[in-house]
Amino acid sequence: MIDDLPAGFGARRLDEEDHLPVLAVLDSWWGGLKGPAGAKERALLLPRLYFQHFTSTSFVVERDNGEMAAFLIGFLSQTEPEAAYVHFVGVDPALHGRGIGRALYRAFFALVREHGRRHVSCITSPQNSASQAFHTRLGFTTSAVKPGYDGPGLDRVVFGIDLGAGARNSGA
């Protein structure tokens, strides 16, 4: 499924049983970004429905002992036949720089291509500079801050990448 993970890690499809374990790591993995309001915002972005209805396009990476190391929740657009979207991705901060996030994106990009899609987008908060730097390294273009993108006070930065032939860094 994901064959380029570091030794000691394995990947599988996300399932409903992953809902609570993912919610349990959000605060520690995001280092309290944006305080209690940020914690609530992150939890509200991951209702159980993602763990029920997007399992075929989402992944979990685990250590050999079964402990969660990373996850990516993505889906194919229902309205744009060439588009896909990464809704939420997280990697244990102790594992940053080991290629796990990049491997998750490569797997998602391969899945997207298998379904005839070529555009992938995602968003982050303007405060999440680590996410912005990571997506830029993968070859995503980055928008300016979009005020109120997700509602009043919910500003976002939008990322996009074209996985078409010859696209820069499309292999992540």
C-alpha cells in the first residue's frame, strides 16, 4: 500500500475504529496551536463520518507496536471530476523529517491518478507555518491568506497541485 515508509512502520486504510485514536493525538501533535479554540476547531473538523465514508481514500501509518504514527484523510471530489482533496493529515512531531508525511501524500497522489484525477487541494490555518512549509516543499502552490474562508474568524491558506504530466514535484 505504502512501500516507502521507514523501517518499523506500516500502513493500512483508515477505518471507523481510528476515530477516537486520531482525536486523542490532535492536541499533542499540534502542540496546542491556537489554544483551546484551536483544539475544538481541530476536533470539529474530524467527525466520525470521515472514518465511515472515506476509508478507501484515507490512510493510517502505525509503528510496529500498533501505535499511531500518522494519518491522512482525503477524498475524491463528487462535483469536480478531475479533483481530489486532502481534508486532514497529521504526523507525530517526533517523526517529522523521516519521510512519513511525504509517503502519505505519494500514496494519495497515486490513488488520485488511478481514478483519473489530476488536481489536489487542501487548506491550513495561517498560523500553521509548518504545514505551509511542508506543502510548498511537496510542490503545492500557496494562496495568500483568505479571510473568513471557513466562516467568520476562520481564515485559511489554500494549497493546490496539478499532478498532470510534467507537473513540478507531482511525485512528491
